[in-house]
Amino acid sequence: MDAYEQQLRRALRWYPRHYRESRGEEIVATALELRRPGAVEVDPAELRGLALAGVRTRVGERPPLWVWAGYRLFGARVPYRYRMWARDDATGRWFTVRRFAWGLVALAAVVGACTPLAVAGALVAGVDPWGMEYTMGLVPKAVETLLMAGALWSGLWVAAQFVVRLDRGSVLARHGFGADTEGS
């Protein structure tokens, strides 16, 4: 494999994994056939074209926001049209990290939505919302609240692993892929 072909294969990284697996060799072979005589490097315009086509392919195969959010936050099954996107996600290198990180994003959203309600409710009830009896001001109470919410969310996340089954194998099975599906 010469430098020209290596550049082409690097440019294919812009495409989704399943697309590279099914059509990558065809794209490289076609580009090699169209190679100018004596060309050592791929034309920058051709590389830009490959990158742009790869990004368009990725964007076109991504599910709509509400489907994506259901998949990310609740482990919902995506429609058949997007199952290859789900397979690429589940077999991706950082799958577990993405799952956990999006759980933390959901936690932050819940805490952010509930904190003003908790403070306003305490003020309306005539209770000091910062809990002067137990803590010493806003910062310790916020840390205490975040620690409690984090412990609650961690417990719920671990329980969800057993109920909803958000692990790689279950996600693949939910989308119709066997256990022998390769991951990187």
C-alpha cells in the first residue's frame, strides 16, 4: 500500500463504520483507477470531497433528535432505518463512556430543573432552603444536594443495568444483531 492509498483510507474515516465495511474497498478501488499517472499524493479537492461526502452520510444516517434522545437516555430501540447507526454506536470504542456520560447529562438536567423548585418550595413554606441547622450556607448545601443526587442517580443507573439492560450485548440484541457482531 503506497502513500496515495493510505491517504484515501484515512479520508474514509469520515464515513460511518458500516459504510466503510460495505463500500470502502469499492471507493478506494475507484479512486485508484482514476488516479492521475505519476500522482504521489491525493488531490486536496478529492480529499475534501471524500470528507464532505462522509459527513453528509453520517448526518443523513443519524436518527432525529427525539429518537436519538430516547436511545441515549433510556436505551430505547431505534427504528429499523437507523439500526446500522445503533450498531456502530454499540460497537464503538467509547460506548460505555458515552452511556455513562449521557446519564450524567440527564442527572444534571433533572437537578437543574428541580433545584429552583426545591428552593422556592422551602421559601414559600418559611423554611431556610440552605439548611442552616445542618449546613453552613449555600455552597455546602449545594455540594450535599449534588452528592445525594449523584448517589441516587448512580443507584438508579446500576439498577437500570439489570432492568433495561444498557450493556453492549443487550443493545445489539435489541436492534437485531447477534453476539458475534464485531466491536473495536
